[in-house]
Amino acid sequence: MALEEFEKEEQSDRNKGYVLMKSIMDYGMGLLWMGMGVFLTFVKYFGEEFAQRFNDPWFKALGVVCIVYGAFRIYRGYKKNYFRER
């Protein structure tokens, strides 16, 4: 069986449900990670009490990492490539 034939096969209902569940979870987690990253990066716009506590360059760096990871999770949910090719 060639790889092209394997890719054209229909997925079972169980696999379709699994892909849908993982995709929705990746979108949700991506939004949460990006939200946390935006908060940590732009903390001075969310109030003075937050700015005093979280106004450190390490928090800004962590915020950028969270935004990048959140974007990756959203991308992975969009691609829906959850099965390994053997």
C-alpha cells in the first residue's frame, strides 16, 4: 500500500471525534496561553497594582514565550495532524 493510498483512506468515526476534540482543545489552550502572554507582556495597561508586582524583564520574556507557544497550539489545532505516519 503506497503512502498516497493510505492518506486517501477515510477515517473512522472514532478518529474523527478524536481529531475534533484535540483541535478544540488546542484552540482553547492556545487562546489561554496567548492571553496569559499578553497579560505578562503588557501588564502596565492592566492596572498599577499589577504593574508594580509584575513589571520585571523576566516576566516580559515569559510573556513573549507564552504568546509564541499559544500561537503554536492554535496552528496545531488548525493543521489537525495528530496521527504519526509509519
